[in-house]
Amino acid sequence: MFGRPLECGRAMKYATRVSPPGSSDSHRRRKKPRQARSQRTSEDLLQGATRVLERMGAKHFTTNRVAEATGVSIGSLYQYYPNKAVLLVELHTRDAQRLWEALRTQLFEATLSPRERFEHVIRACFEAQAGAQEHHLALTGAQANVGSSVEFQLLEQQVTAELEAFLDSCLPELGPRSAELARFTVAIVRALLERMPADPHTDWQKVAADTATMLADYVGL
């Protein structure tokens, strides 16, 4: 299964290095809201951020506009999110969590073959990224480090563990290699997704299909 360096090279030519997790307090949100009212306000702000991105684009995204779209003061916004970068990272993490909740159900649903499910999940990740280009342009413009989010790190660990469980159930002969293949799959897909906003002229639909096929072959599905 690991004897396909040429195929991996074709995918990796689009990839970039994954930035290491940051440690700056300026990229961390305030304490997680615990009371129901605070949780609602936090979610309202994320929905307001989504509306601003959809209506005005990354170029005109500001915390003042988010506060206005949400109907709260800028001071209230800063109680939850100290700056634009933290707000964008939190929005990205929430959307990624929701996407994976939908995809994991499809991954373990036995109505399609294991290979079809695996390829569908990978293509869906690219489709979701393509539909959130303004968000990712805003992340880049704010120099926001998604890797600095503890929640995103935990989500990536969850995705890797559940992908490993999927490979174990479909290919029990892999044994401990399923963990390595799961990590490899997540690393390749994440690197390619991070490349998308900076390379809009690439045919990413073809890259998604080629990557899904290559990875399915590579893991042995």
C-alpha cells in the first residue's frame, strides 16, 4: 500500500506546510461562555459574522460590522472575542465541527461501499472549503492561526481517531497501520484545503476527485 510515491507526489505538489499551533494570547478567545444567555450571545455573534462575510466579503469584514449585524455593542463583542482573528477562528472551528458531524454519519452508514463513503467524505471536505472562500480569505487577512484553537486541535484528533476506526472496521488486516494511514489522510487533505484560498485558478474539483481516488487506492479500499 505504501509503494505508490508517484501518486502521493501528484497530490503533494498542491500542498503547503501546516502551520504549527500558535501560543499567542491574541489568538485565543475569552473564557468559554457557560450560562445559557452567554452561549446564545456567543452563537449570535458567530451567525452575525457569517452574515457579514456573505454580504460584504472578507475585504470589508470588521468586528464593528459584526456587532452591528448582531445588534450588540462592540464592547459586548470583545467580552467574547478579543479581536477579529479570534472570532474568525472560532467560526471556522464551529463550522468544521458541524461539517464533520454530518460527514461521520455518512462515513459509517453502510448504504454505500466503504470506498464510496471514503471518497465522498474527502470530496465533501473540498466542496465545503470551496463554499467558504470569503471566510478563509478573511482568516488569511487577519493572520489568524486556526491551529491555535484547542477546540480545532481536539476536532482534528477526533477526525483522525474516527477515520482510524472506519479503516479498522473495513480493513481489519491493516492492524496498527490503520492509525498511520488515518493520520496520513488527514494531513494530506488538510494541507490541500489550506492551499485552496491562495490558488483560485486550480481546478479544485478535479484535485478533490483525484485526491479521493489516490487516497482510497493508497489505504487499500
